[in-house]
Amino acid sequence: MGNHDHMLCRADATMILVAYRHGFRASELTDLRWDQIEFSTATLHVRRVKQGTPSTHPILGDELRALRKLQREQKPKSPFVFTSERGTPFTTAGFARMVERAGVTVELNFKAHPHMLRHACGYALANKGHDTRALQAYLGHKNIQHTVRYTELSPTRFKDFWRD
């Protein structure tokens, strides 16, 4: 645990990146398996909890490289992408502790919680101008009401309304 105290190790940083990019809930992240990742096509097969809709997400280059490295260096090998030093799958509580530690490391003035990464994903994509339906599919929301919060506040929401 020693080096875990003062810096974010690569595996932790990769976990946070993947959670954020794909809007994962903690349990979706800790349940992520290597067979959901297709390195050849740079795609991730997302399985959602809470009767969410499964989907396929693209994996960007930086994330793909980080996952390849993680897979190469994973000891002992596991069907799960994210494992503890003992090789057991990461628990949601373990991920929550890690996110909290990361928040302290970067001196956030509030307690960081894993679900904040999912919200950050929703807001970031809404701010890029993605519509509510596309966001709903990406986040796997069964009910679009859960998606509306992200697009309601988006500064780009009406940007192309009167564009010729």
C-alpha cells in the first residue's frame, strides 16, 4: 500500500479514466471484464445495471493504450480488468476509497465520490452538444428523465437552432 498513499498509480488513473469516459456506475466498472474489450476494433461492450440498455462505446487512443498496458502487466491474470494487489476483483468500496484518495491528492475541497465521474461524463457530453436521446443511449438510462438533467443546463443546447 505504501506508494498508494501519495500518488495516483497508473492502474488507479486508468480506472478513473474508464469510469469517466463511459459514465460507469461503480459496480459496472468493478464488473468490467477483458472479454468486453475489443482491442482490434477499439470498442467496449458496455453492460449496464438497473435494467439499463447495453451498448457499444468507442475507446479512444489514450484509453486503449492504458488498457493494453494494464492487461500486459496484470499479475496474477484475471478475467476482470481491475483487480487489487491480491488479484481479486476490485470492490465498489475499494473504488470509492481510491476515488476519495485521488480527490485528496489533487486537493479537491470536497469529498470525491465515484458517481461524480458518471455525472461529469453526462455534463461533459451534453456540453459538447450531444442530444438527450444520444446521451440516454450512451449512459444506458432506461428512463430519459434521468438524462434530462445533463442537457437542461448545457450552454450548447440551442446553438444550432437558427443556423442556416
